[in-house]
Amino acid sequence: MKQHLIPGAIAAAVSAAIAGGVAHYAPVKVEHVQHSIMTSKHAWPDLTDVQKADLAARFGPLAGARILILSADAASTDLAQDIDDAAEAAGVDSALDRPMLPLGYGIGVQAEEGDGNGDALAVALAAVTGAKVGVIRAKTSASGYPLWIVIGKHK
């Protein structure tokens, strides 16, 4: 019996302390919580809502086109998703993917030889992002997407 009496007394003392015998302090109101996140110096800035709307309007003539958006890494994922949103708003069939090989810096368009949509796509991206967007002519149609946007790291 003695072996049960001491643990029982300790449990009773702890429960009494929890029930109200211990002072508890809680702040009245939390004003602002701020967290600092380390971002890459090579990350692309997100597009604003105004920029997305502008890009969607510029994509208007490309409605019905199929565009594959290749994002190299986390530094370009948000930009790729913003471009995808603008393309979908314009009626452009777009998809997100990762490249098979690492990419360098910048943003570019890859299109089939003679496809004028590649130039129009590059002009639209350059106007909204402020980046220099080049066009490369190479085989793309085998993928099912004749236009590619390839995004590397931001300079």
C-alpha cells in the first residue's frame, strides 16, 4: 500500500497545480509575426496580378497553341507557374515540366523552324518580364508541344 501512496500524492499535487495552482501568462494580442526566409539571388521574381493579366492579353493571338514550360529548379518554379496561369487565362494549352539537363541563366523560347508563334511568344515574355528572351529553332513537335518556354536561373 505504501508504494501506491507516494505516487498518488505526487499525482494529486501535480493535478492541483495544473488545475489552477500555477500562474499562467499569455500575451493579450499578437501584433505581427515576421519570418525571414533565405531566398536565392538567382530566383525569378513572381509576376504581379497586373503582369499576369498583361501576359494573358499578349498570349491572346496564341489561343489554341500548345506550350510546354520547362522550369530548371526552385529559382524559376514560381515564374513558370505564373506563366502557366496567364497561358490558361488566354486559352493556350500549357503544361509544366522539368528539363532533362541543367539549364544556365535566363529565359528562352524553343520553336520549330518556320513557326512564327515562337517569335510572338518571345516578344510577349520579354515585354512582361523585362528579360531578354531569345528564340532557338529546333525539333519540339515530337513532344506534342511545338512551343517551349525554357527558364533557367535569373541573372
